Amino acid sequence: MKIGQPSDPPVSGSSPLPAVQPRTAQSPSTTANAAATKSNQSAGVAVTVSTLARTLEAANRGETADVDMEKVSAVRTAIEQGTYVVDPQAIADKLLANAQELLDRTRN
């Protein structure tokens, strides 16, 4: 269905349905040969996978970096108790370092 196109007309219950033609039985070897031929035809296509796609695939397989749950728990507790201190200088330094890294990547 295309966007902006009218949908198919509604089907009324009184119109007869066309007869369904039975499929002819194929031997397993015929089906396997047809599948092998089809896969051989598309074997010559070059595919390039981006690093983002590789990263997403690794995340789906569970190959991501481990999370230090002790540190997460300590930060969560400090936030709940109101004792967590934010260092704005450290945040600013890391933001500038990340921005510089991104600029270096786009220049190369």
C-alpha cells in the first residue's frame, strides 16, 4: 500500500471467492537445487557494513562493555542521600575534549 493512495475496496460477503489452485508437489532435491541456484546468483554483490552497524550488532549479541554495578549503586545512593557532588570543571573539560575529538575526526 502506498501512502496517499486509496486502499483496496472493501470485500463484500456475497461475492464468490476464486478457486484456489493446489500446488504441485516438488521433490526436496528440486527445491534444494532451486535455492542453491538463487543463492549462487546473488553471491557476487559487494556489501559494506558501517562501524555503527557493527557496534549495534555487537550490542545485540551482548558483547558490550560491562557496567560496574557497585559504582552505579554508590552513585545512586549518594544521589538519594543528597551527598552527590557534581564537578562542573570536570564536566566542562570532558565536553571540550569530546568536541575536539569530533572535530579531529571530521577533518581527517
